[in-house]
Amino acid sequence: MRLARITKEVEVVNKFGLHARPAMQLVELASSFQSTVEVSSSTLTVDGKSIMSVMRLAATKGTKLTIIADGQDAEEACQAVYNLIAAGFGQLGAAEGSDEPAPEA
């Protein structure tokens, strides 16, 4: 049986990009799945379950990322990481246009 390999492209939409807090959110989410999760920019592909690797992407607002998930729950993993990034890591809304990240819930 061949395991699924799913790929999705997404743009970083939050004002401050993939800084420490969103990177940790991404890693925690990716780590909750069995599938391997990789995140790729135009120049670098990293392990989505490693905070040090994800931070190396240094993805700013507008950066296009590719999410690659491979395994039993690849479709769910890829969609969940896509949704997190597309939603701005919860940093959109009230703080949009300000210089401060949105408060944590």
C-alpha cells in the first residue's frame, strides 16, 4: 500500500511572518500527526516538526510556502498546517495594521 503524499501552497499573510510564536504553533501542529511534514520556501525545505528548522525559513509576510506531508494522515496534516498559515496564525483581525501581534487567546 502506497502512503499518500500531499502538497499545498500557501502565502504567509500575518504582518510579522513566521517568527518564533507562529513557528512554534506550526511545529506543535505538525508534530500532532504521524505523517512527515516538510515546509519549503523558494530556497529551502525543512522539517516541519523541528522548531530550529522552521525558524531557518525566515518567512516574512508575502512569502509563498509549500507544505508537503507524506504518510497515513498526510491529507489531514497538510490541510491543518495550510489552515494555520492561511489564517495568519491567529494574528489577524484586531491587530491588523498595528505594530503589535494580536494578543494570545
